[in-house]
Amino acid sequence: MPQDAKIRLDSSKIRSLNFKVKEGEFKSPVSITYNLSYGYEYNYKEKCINVLLSLSINEDQLPFVLDIEYEGLFKLNKRAAKKKIEPFAQINCPAILFPFLRECVADITRRAGFNPLLLPAINFIELAKRQEAEEKSQP
């Protein structure tokens, strides 16, 4: 990204949410695995990056199902080439948004009567490297 370019999180919101409590008895504590994916769109003309985080938790031993999409809009003070924006959009933007998503998940599970589900921190640099390696290995 150009050195004199400035970027800020302009807005963030839950884009979609599906939460369902299951019937039956469930044991605790349970180790939780989840699927997190993310993507972005850069609008050169509008000088903005739209980032979408998608999280899905659906395991048999859990008393609920959760699917959530969290969206953030980042504004730039000047236009920049997509190639210069890409590293920031792939790593920094999701890292900035993730704590907001994490807080939503904790609040939703708490309001549903469960202990708040605190998602572990994510290293988005390592995640980006893994995604890049997976893309290179695909034919």
C-alpha cells in the first residue's frame, strides 16, 4: 500500500445470522471446531474495501448451530492499485474485523443461555499463507 495512503474501518455489521438451539442433553465442556472463511472486494473508483467473514459452527456434540456472516467496509483516503491493496485486504482487514465477530458470537451464545463461546485468536498471516499454498497446489 502506498506510504501516504490511510485506511479506516468505516462501518461493520452482521450481514446474516442463523442460530438454532438443538433439543436434547449435551455434555460439557466440548472442544469446538469451526469453519471460517473470508473474502474481499476492492472498489477502486469508490476507494473502499468490502470484507466479509463467514463463520459456521455445526457439531453433533454442541447444543446449537451457528452460521454468521460479518461485513466490514474500509475506506481509503486515495486510490491505490489492487496489487498494493491485496496484502492489507487479505490479512489486516480480516484481523481488524475478527474481534467484532468474536464478540458477536460470545454475545449470541450468552443471550441463548449458554456460557459465552469465546473463539480463539487467529493468525491471519498464517491463514493467508495456507490459502495461498492450497491455491498453488490445485490444478
